[in-house]
Amino acid sequence: MRVGLRLVPHAMTSLPIFSANLRTRLRISAKTALETALSSVPAYQTWRRYDRPSADIFARYQAMPVLTKADLAHTNLRNSSSGP
């Protein structure tokens, strides 16, 4: 009996199907990374009030504002002037 991989034309462009365990671990890891960013990146502090922690983790990522270099520089200057 010969076992092989049967290729379907559209299979080359579709995403792989992940196991439920892997999807769960991915969501947990993504949530941890997001919570870390929101709590440690000062430029995100003002956005935190718009965050909906009960929303899907990937919807939360999609809703995040894009930070520019100017945003980060402004936040760093403001925080460094407040002193230790």
C-alpha cells in the first residue's frame, strides 16, 4: 500500500489547518504579548481606555493605533522630563 500526499490545486494557497491546542496556545501568547505592550509602552497608555478586553484578541490587535516615530519620541521626551 502506497501512502502519499495528494495535492489539490487550491491547497497551495490556503492556510494550514492548526490543531485546536495550537490555536489556543497562539491566542494565549498573543494576549500576553498585547497585555505586555499595553502596560509597558507609554505611547499606548491613552489608547488603553478604548481597548475592549472582552473582544477577540485579534480584533483587539486590529483596533490598536499605529505608532509613529514621532509618537514614541514625544512619549519618551515627556516621560524623561518627569524625572525618576
